[in-house]
Amino acid sequence: MDGAELLELAMRTAAGLPAVTHEHPFGPEYEVFKVVGKVFLLVTEAPGEAVVTLKCEPEHGTALQQRYAEVVPGRYLDKRHWSSIRAGGAVTRELVDELVRNSYELVVAGLPRARRPTGARPSSGGPGEG
């Protein structure tokens, strides 16, 4: 998967989830996706490399970073709770889709029940380890 495919897939997956907003608070080169005002996905090509940054349980992020050379500690955010994915290598479309959904679910799980979007489900843990 090349960089354009990575970014397009992550943004399409995020946009299809309940109660998601798409913003550019850091400039036009940074695509930010939020659920109920909380960031769950940051997509950018700055500085010249396609990168998807998403929320991840710390132990799952570490496992993914050990398994995939393209998964690194999160750029721009808390490196314990966020991971960044670069294009290429062993990263599959299925993995990216699963990680975006898991990031969304982690953020939703942290919201008060009354603020959780209808149709959203809480996270069941980390994907991509099997």
C-alpha cells in the first residue's frame, strides 16, 4: 500500500464512523478526525511522508511497533498512547481499517456514557497482534 492509499483508507474509514467530525486545526496539511470533540485520528503528508497517527492501548502499540517496522511511536502526540503508521511493508488495508476503528472505540470508551454516540461500541482491546 502506498502513501496515498494509506491516507485515503484511514480517512474513509474514520468518516464512516458515527458522530465523527473532520477538522484542520493545525493547518490544511493536517486532517484531524474527532468523535464528540476528542481526537482519534491525525492524517498528514507533512513533512513529505504519508503518516496516520491513532490512539492505541500502550501494550498493543508496543506489540505493533515490534511486529511492523512501519508502526512507530506516535508523532505529535503522547508516544505511549498513540502510534503512527507509515506506508509500505507488511501494513495491510485490513490492519489500517482495524486500527482506525480501534482508535475510535478507545476514545468513545473514555467518554461519559451520556455523550457516547448512538451506534458506537466500546473498544474490546487491541487489534493486529494475531
